Amino acid sequence: MCNEIARFANATPLGQSQSVVLITDWGSRFAENKDSIFTKDCAHGGYAPGVEFCKYLMSNTSTEFATVNYGRVTACVWPGTKGGPYDTDTEHINIKASSNEALGVNEDVEITVEFSMGSGNAAPTLKISAERNGQ
């Protein structure tokens, strides 16, 4: 996971921000096809490194356990922490936090992670954004 986050983040052009959003739905509460057991989708906005990152996320993340995905991302973005910048009960978390110390990511790239376990009307989402600042 860390290598893929770094690859995506480090490809971000100067002065730009790019994001991917992983949406998981175990039990298909939010799926159009209610006969599905689960659905998973990844939005990338057509950005080529985002397309590649989404391919990785679709094949290498949990659909049933969204908190596992969050934990794997935070281990890369906030090394040495459990659950990101806040050690908390991830079953009820809605968080947005940023870091300039993600493993393998260039110093001029800030990673922002937004995670929500979802609610009665929204599926769990994990958004990973990279913004390259500097001269």
C-alpha cells in the first residue's frame, strides 16, 4: 500500500491536487442492484496515476472491512501510529487529516486522508488526496 500511495502522490504536478475515492458497500445497502452481496468503486477523475492507484485499490482492499483499508493507509501516511493521527475507535470515525511525512512521499507533497464509516444513507468512503506545493 505504501509504495502505491507514494507512486500516486509523487506523480502529482507542481501546484496541483489529485484524489482518489474508494467506496465500499458490504451488503449492497447502497447498490442499484440489490441482488449483489457487495459493491466497490474507485473514483479517480480520469487522472492517469489515479487510474493506476484505483486499479490497485480495487484488487487489494477489503470490501467488508472498511476500517482495515483506513488502517493500512494510515500506517503509511502516519508511520508509527495506530489509526492515524488519532488513536480512536474506527467503527464510528469521520476524519480528515493531512501529513507531510508519508512513507516514500516527496517532502513537497502533502497527503490528506478523509475516512468515513458511512451512515444510514452513505457507504463507507476513503479519500486519499495528494497536493504538491513548492516552487
